[in-house]
Amino acid sequence: MCIGSLTYGPLSSSSSSSSSSLRRSWPSRRHLRLGLLKRKLNEAKQRKLQREEFELKNLKLYMENQTIIEENEKLRKKAMLLHKENQALFSQLQKKLSEKSWQQQKQSPADTV
């Protein structure tokens, strides 16, 4: 029984050859696994490169930080020396001012008498 051009029964030889070519166009499981493996390897390489890049940046920042810390210590020591010098000069100034003040007080009563 045929309705139009449709046939019921086994596939004709022309349709079976086209279905086999369709099957060949799909990748096999082996190819899929190989593709997945390649992608995973590429991702692992990318992660390794990123990790190395971050480690290099981290090392550069660490070295820069160490330099800043050393410079900060030098400046701190210099500031401490300047502070001590400032205190010594202030002490000398107070001593001279108190001597002058004492001499003026000593001379003042003599002028009034």
C-alpha cells in the first residue's frame, strides 16, 4: 500500500548511505574525549600561566614593599635625630633666656636703689 510516494518497509539503499554519512559527520566518543582532554589541558596551562603571572606580580609588589619599608625606617631614624637635635637646641635657648632673665632681675634692683 502506497500513499503518494511514501513507502513502508526497509530503508532504501540511497537513504541508508545518507544516514551512514550523517553518522560519520558526528564526532565519535573517542574524539569527544580527546577534545575534552585537550580543553582541560589548555585550561590547566592557562591556569598555570595565570598563577605564574600572579606570583611574579606578587614578588614585584613584595620587593617594592620591602624597599618602602627600608626607606620608611631610614626616614624614621632621621626624624628621631632631628627631634633630638630640636630638643637640644630648645634646651640651650631656654638656658640662655633664663640666664638673661636672671641677669636682668639682678640688675633691676640695683637701678632702683
